[in-house]
Amino acid sequence: MATNDKLPKWARQLRAEREIRGWGRTDLAREMLKAADPYTLPGLKSVVASIKGHEAGRHKPDEPYRPLYRKIYGKTDHELFGAFPGSHALVSRNDGDVLFGGDFSPFMDLTKPRPADTEYVLTLRTVNQQLVALDNTYGGADLVPIACRVFRSAYNRLATGQYLSAVERDLQAAAGETGEIAAWIAYDADRQSLSRQLIHEAMLISRLAGDRGMELFQTSHLSMQGVYLRRSREALRAADSVLDRGRVSGRTAALFHLRRARALAQLEEETGAFNALGAARAQIGDGVHGDDPQWTWWLDDHELSLHEAVCHSGLGSWGRAVEAIGHAVEGCEAGRTRCHFNDRSQQLEILVQAGAWQEAEPVLITLLPDVGEVGSLRTVGILAAAAKRLEASRAALSSTLSDATTELRKRVEAVQTGI
């Protein structure tokens, strides 16, 4: 254990800021959960463990914690952390006013016909963060052309040699990240063929950069998409290609165990699916460690319950699926300002498939205001299937649920037709 005078200055500063407010680490964790955007942090226990690691100097605060320290303590980056460089983590956010202020001058800088240099690479990283934040808030439907344009611009510079040799590796790493973001946005917009093309191009760039962490994330994307398209054996092979090789961090392994569980459930291999879920659960619980990529921040008990629910539904165990998805949504609401649109949509899908009309009614009514506001066409597709199933069972529905179903159908059709 490092003595206090041997700790990094930033670690001592973080602890001092907490203690002068009379807070324990759990108090600070609760403040962070209240201040964070939805899905920015894991559960309370994991946040406490991360704070402890920061104050012990074991790992420097990075996204998503760094902006929260600034916000809660009312200090500048320099006052809290000195000169250590910022993060370029994929799933990261700056302060909300930076992300949502409408300043897209960084993107405009990318279009200037000049060789890519250090400034260009840093600008590309900033644009990546803006794209992630916009997708988190509004969904991917309207972002596909912008994300593709950013990626193609960076990709073309690499292909044609329009960059300074000193930044080649950094440009490759940043462009690989951009390709992953563009592939996710296309996936979220239900442009699946485009998403697959983008992710394969991004993987090549990340491999050339030697960015093993990003390449793993991109492999996870392929496995996730395989599950979504019910290419179950392909999804399983992608997950196993990572797990069989070993030498990955605990939370990285947990992610691929989740992918494996979903694929096995689709293949009706129940024992294997729940063994994989158990393996994932065993790897999660004590915060993000130094060897865990930042993009694993979202793995928590809520996420495990969500995957467990979908596995049960894939195996036709509707009672267990309903129970598990209920736990997932409750866990989401307990630690965040609102439950994610996608989670509620999956809950409605499971309840409708299970014929649980009474439970489905309040979920559908809660969802209606967000249909059309969140432009995830993939999730809207889930709602369209739920509406179709509800309409087929209209005779069994209450008048309130029947009316809500009619409204859901109208809103879904408006989104799908672009009205």
C-alpha cells in the first residue's frame, strides 16, 4: 500500500476534495450516478471500487469519471489532474455543454485539404466523441451519412498517403475507432450490410495500427451483429476466437461470454448458454481494473440481467424471461435518470411474446412518448414486431392497451416511412 506522501498528486487531490465535503466513497459514488448521463456509469458497487482505485493511485481517472470529478468538485482539469493527457476512449463523453453545444467546427476541420497531422488526429478523436454522444441521445438513423463521411475522409487519407509519417500509427488508431463508431451507428439505424462492411474495414485499420483493444471491440461488434441477424454459429465462432486465445482482461472476457451465451441460446443449447452467463457474471463486480479497456464500462448486473432475459426468451422460457427483464429494467432505473429506450422496448417484446397483457400495458404507455424521439431503427423494428403481435391478439386486450397499440403502430410507421 502506497503511503499518502508517495501517492500521485492527483490521487491526493481527489481524496482531499472528497474528505473536505465530509463524504465517504459511497456518498461520492451516489453523487456521480446522479450527475452522469444514462448508461455512462456501471452500478454503485463498481463506481465505489473505481473511486477507491483512483484515490489509491492505482489507475488514473479516465472517461467517464474524469468529467464527473470536474463537475462535482467544481474544479478545472488542471486543478484536479495537472497535465496528464486526456483519454481517447471510444465510449466516452465530455461535459454536456461541449458535446451538445452544436459546435461542429472540429468536423469541418477534417474536410480541409491538408496532410493529416497531430491536430487532425486530435480533431478526429473529438468528432468521434461527438458522434457517440449524439447516437446515445438521438439514435443512429440520421447520423449514418455523417459518420460514414468522417470515416471515409480518414480512410482515404491513409489509403492515399495524405498524412505526415510521424502520425501514421496514431491516425490508423483514430480511424479504426471512427470505423467502429460508424459501424455501430449503421447497426443502430438497421443498415446491417453497411455496418458489416464498415466493421471489416475498421478492423483492418486497427490491426495495422496494432490496436489490439479496438480490434477486440470490433470482433465483439461482429459477434453482436451475428446474434441480431440470427447468424448464430458465426456469432459463436467470433466469440470463441477471442476466448480460446486467452490473455484478455476479465471484463473483456465477460463481454465475449455474453456474446457466446446469446448465440448458444439461439442454437437451443441451454446448458452452454447459462454456463457462459455464469462465466460472465464471475468476471464482473469489482469495478474497472487497469487492464480493462474503457469500452467495458457498461458491463454491470443490469446488463447481465438483460442478456439473461433474452437468453430465456430465445429458449422459450417466458416466465423466467419476464422475471429477468423486470430485474434488468429495475436495475437500470435505480442507478440512472431514466431507463434506456432499448431496454423498455425489449421488455415490451418479451411481455408480448409471453402473452402478459396486463404487465405489457404500462410498459407500452411509458414507451410511446419516446417513439420517434429516439432514432434507433433497429429498436423501432422490435416495437413494430410487438405492435403486429398485439394487433393479432386484440380480442384479448383491454381497451386501454388496444388504443395504445393503435397509437404505437401509427408512430412506428411514421418513423419507418420518415414522416
